[in-house]
Amino acid sequence: MSSRSIVISIVIPCYNERGAIEETISAVDELSLADAHEIIVVDDGSTDGSDALLVERAESDPHFKLLRHDTDTVDKPLLIGF
């Protein structure tokens, strides 16, 4: 992230969501939040290829941040995101 001010952080947990994660991120992008936001996706050990999509997005989108960890519990991705 650059030195811009982040007003809102949107945390999205992800586990094997290859079919839905791009649509979810696109829906957030359509909110027209300009530069005042960041999208944080916490990958919970996906094995369906969604992790590769997320890495590609993280490399190309300055508003996007990817956090990864091994599968644990349902609430842990959200806790890591905050």
C-alpha cells in the first residue's frame, strides 16, 4: 500500500471459493470507494486453485492484500484479517 489514507478495510475469508471469489471482489470494486479502501482476502488453505487467482490479483491491484494460512477454524480467517 502507498501512503494514501485507508478509510475502510473489507475483509473477505476464502476457502476453496474459486467459483465465487472473483465475483465477490468485483462486487466490492463496484462500490466506488476510490482510493480510500483496501480489500483483504484471508485464504484459509484453499486447494481448488483460488489461491492462484488471489496471488495474481495481489500482484496487480494496489487495493488488494492477500493473507494466507493453513486451514484451522471458521473464525480464524476473519481474526487474521483484523
